[in-house]
Amino acid sequence: MNSKGTSRLLEALCVAVLTLFSIVEADDPYRFFNWNVTYGDIYPLGVRQQGILINGQFPGPDIHCVTNDNLIINVFNSLDEPFLLSWNGIQQRRNSYEDGVFGTTCPIPPGHNFTYILQVKDQIGSFYYFPSLAFHKAAGGFGGIRILSRPRIPVPFPDPDGDYTVLIGDWYKSNHTDLRAHLDNGKKLPLPDGILINGRGSNGYSLTVEQGKTYRLRISNVGLESSLNFRIQNHKLKLVEVEGKHTLQTTYSSLDVHVGQSYSVLFTADQPGQDYYIVASSRFTTPVLTTTGVLHYSNSAGPVSGPPPGGPTIQVDWSLNQARSIRTNLSASGPRPNPQGSYHYGMINTTRTIVLSSSAGQVSGKQRYAMNSVSFVAGDTPFKLADYFKIQGVFRENSISDRPYGGGIYLDSSVLTLDYRAYVEIVFQNTEDIVQSYHLDGYSFFVVGMDGGQWSSASRDQYNLRDGIARCTVQVYPSSWTAIYVPLDNVGMWNLRSEFWARQYLGQQLYVRVYTGSTSARDEYPIPKNALLCGKASGRRTRPL
């Protein structure tokens, strides 16, 4: 970076430090990150293509932190187009301005920087960050986030001998600009070209272990559309955490990780000393895409041999039964020293039921995707800024209905206003023949049920109201439904989206406006002093320094 860019970084950091104490808890530690986002040549599938690098790395650097840490992340955009990072699973308590998606945060212009001021308030677990605009996710720019428990909070398993981030995902050989142009021209994307493990193709990733020791893998599916099955030849995977929640420690031979999801597993190097395949393969696709890495024992007597171990391919029931078996460890502590089961989510009456149904179709001769027939379109002004400055004409409240009505797809801003501290039931109804995956920013929700067919009020009879897993990303199987409970305890503007990235890009998303008339910082932080302003918010003032 040139001296001008360096001085901008230092200046931004100084401003960030000066403004911190009005935004975050002053008694918690700070961690500072300086990131430069650039293009660079990468060869993940053996051909040169343009990747998005962070500090020269693909994937980007991991963020390591501890519950309640304040993260000061200065991002300098050295690309030739606007850029934003979002933080998948970080709840941004009372602070949706920092969420890094279109509806909350203005893009960082080329040649400029923005300092994110985040706090991982009352969170633990495994998550990731990614670029949220312009189909940049297809070029990289993603990396792992791990939030460790505070030292005095017990963790329900011994410290592992190693702790590793494993980012898996499907990949295209085409540059993200070509893929984006394909979508902008109203066409569907073809099937991906391959699968990556930590940015590398077959046998490009390796992990060295010592015999007899136990390791933790934090696995995130950072891909664009494919559900993936993860396995290690001849080794069992013990699930211990899902997106910030300790689980019952169930052992699996392989694990389905749907797009956008994160899991932590333990495995023990308890096999004879040699090399073994690490495998990630696509689910519910024809053909099945497979990639391999290498688990290398330090005392290995030989390389991997023979074909990689096969996994499930199109079996929906297998995946559904595994998903139902993932449950909360009620006796384990979460980020605080009280049991995860102390909040009895199933004993609280819901105040509203929302049914969201996906659809695909053509609008003006171009491919679009929708929820309850509304296909989201972005304007030039983030909704959160329009809300704060009371700018009219940017979005319409409740511009998407609570229930599908079966009409044709149309374009709108897709904002659903819900009351602060309401307790809502959201049902994702999937009438299509693909697996869907949905993510809600700002929240961890309780997965209470999933099954085939059409959801009805009678479906509640099979809900798990005791130890369903709490997470931020959930799958919906073909011609099936998934139901979640959400305690709306986080004021702000929150993105609810498909993690199938072409569908998200072409409209399968909405914003949940969790509203209160209160202006107290106890309910929501004021707009950050360093907030970027764009669109109809340009020229306005945030708050005086």
C-alpha cells in the first residue's frame, strides 16, 4: 500500500479509538485489525482467475477473539468497485449499522476505508465473514471467526490439542464479474465447477496431526449454493458446537453442512500412522462434485491410497434425520456461567406466525427469485440510514406479506416491521425441488421442527420445545418446511436471506425491521460517528465528534 493509503489507515484507527467509548463497553478488551482488500491471481481449480485477497491472503485471515471482545477492523478497499464485509453469525447487539449488508451499511468506495466497530457480545462459537455485495463472494474475501469462551466459563469438553478453521464451498472457474453479468442478463448459473477446502482443490489442503491426540475443526460452508457432506477417512466426528451453541456430543461418520452453516467437531487421531483422505462432496446434485484433502499423521508410513470414502448423495431422509439429531446440550454453559437450558423457549407463547415461501420465475424476461412473491430490489440508500434520518420513499414498511398468497413475482423493497420483544414463529415453506438455506442476521433462533410436505398448525404437534438447536442458518429440504422461534430482542434492521447466493442476488431476501419507539441507548446504539453516508443520506451528519 502507498504512504497515502497507510496514513488513511492510521487516521481512521485514531478516529475509531476516539469514538469507541460511546459505542461499546469500555471495560472489555480491544482487538485491532488492519485489512487491505485487493484483487490477485489465484489458481484454486488449476486455472488462473481473479480472486479477492485480504492482506494478500485467500481465504482471508482468521479472526480469533473472546466473548465480549471489541473488534476494531479497519478495511481499506483497494478494488475498483464498492465493497462491504458482513459477519455471518455475529449478532451486532443493538448495532445493525455495523452489519455490512446493503440494508444497513453504505459500501466502502474504491480507494477508501471504513472501520467496523463490533462487539462479540455474549457470544461464543464458530462463524465466518464474507463480502456481501456485487457477487464478490464468488471471488473470495471470506475467512473464519472463532469466539472462545472466557477463561472462567467451563467448556463441556477438554481443550483440544489443535483448533483449525476449515472453510469448504463450491467454486466456479469463471471470475465473479462474468458470473454477475450472467445473472444481470437474466440467466441462471450453471452448476459449479468444483469444491474447495480452505481455498484449495483436490489434495491441495493438508492437516498434520499426532497419533492419539484430539483436534477441533471449525467447519463452515462458505460456498454459493451446494450443500456439502464432510468426512475424514476412517475417523469419527463428534459434534460439539453449532453456530454458538454447545450441542449434545453426538458422533457421526460424516456431517452434512448446508450452505452458510458452521459446525465444530472433535476427532481423535486414533488410526494407524499413515495418511487419510479429508473429503467434501456435494449433496443432492447430479453429478456429485468431490474434493479431497490429506490428513497426515506425523508418524505416517505412507500416502493416501485407493479411492476416497464415499458419502451420502441424494438421500434426503438421511440428512433430515441427522438434522433432527442435532440438539442443544442443556447443561453446558454458553457465553455466561448459566446452563444453556435455563431459557425455556418452548414455554413462551408466540405472538405472531409468519410463513415464507420461496419461488422462482421470470420478471420482464429475466430470472428472479422471491419470498412470498416479492423479489427484493436494492436502491441507493441503506434502509437503516433512511429509517434513522426519516427519509421518505426509500422503502415501504410491511411491503411483504405474512403469508404466501400465490401470485406472480413482483419487485419491491421487502421490509417486514416487527415489534421489539415480540416472540415470533417463522415457517420456511419450500415447494421447490432443491434444498434451501436461510440466514437471519442479528439473531440466534430456535429450530423447533422440520418435515416434508405442507406446514399447517397441526405440524406444531411434532415441534421440539425442549432442546432444539439455536443457530442463525437453517436448511429447508425439497418440498418441505422448517419452523423456527425467534425472540425479537435486538432492535435494528436485519437481513433475512437465502444463502443460495444467486437466489439472494436476484431477490430471495428481505429485511426484518425490529422496531421500538424508544430512543434509549439501552435499546439501540446511536448511529456510529464514522458511518459512511450515501444515496439520499449523503450530506447529512451522523453525530459530532
